[in-house]
Amino acid sequence: MIITSQIQHNVASIDESASVLEAVKYMSERYIGSIVITGAYGVKGIFTERDLMIQVISKGLDPALTSVGTVTDESLVKVKPDESVLHCLALMKANHCRHLIVFDGDHFVGVVSIRDMVALMLDEKEAMITRLQEYIGT
């Protein structure tokens, strides 16, 4: 099963020069847990609620005075739109992350989250149950 149907194409983004406070307000207004960080050369990374806690609050940084780009991990964990759910989950586990950036070549496509992966797996299981019930019923 591939991730194509679960890619979030319309993702929230903010420039790396914006403050952490601006990013958090933006996330809060839209009730989202992550935001893509962009820079002069495209996607720089992804900032999450976890990053807020670990990279900002726990270090005593002022969210209003800290640029989101300085606390964003630049080691992007990228996947292609046709990656498998199992491969994505393995990457998330290995990299201790809940979001993956999707690129088609050099073109940014969107983001997938662990929630998206769970939804795909549940859909697959439900389809399998239906097929088995139909098979048994005949």
C-alpha cells in the first residue's frame, strides 16, 4: 500500500525568519501540530509541537525573540509519493519523527504524518475484512 492518497498537499508554511511565537499562533489558529518551514531555497524543515517543547521551552528561549529557522532541524526526512506505508513507518521510527516531507524529485509535494499512515493501515484492514466476509459468505 502506497501513501499517495494520504499526502497533505495544502500544508501550512512559514518563513524561517518568523518568530517561534508567530509559528505557534499560526498553528494554534488552524488547530495543527506542525508547520513547514521555508527559506530562500525552498523547504528547510518542519516545526512541530514537540520542537516547541524540546528546542524552545525546555531551553528557556523566548518564543517571541527566537526565529523558527534557528530551532528547526534541517535534516529533512524525505519520501517519494509512491513510498509504501511500511517504509514510511520504518523511517519515522528510525528518525524519531511523526511527519515526513514528500518530494517528487526536487519538487515539494506535501507532508504525511503518522496519523495518515494509521488511517491507511485501518482502511486496508477494513477492506480485507470485507473481502474475507464476502468470501466466507459465498
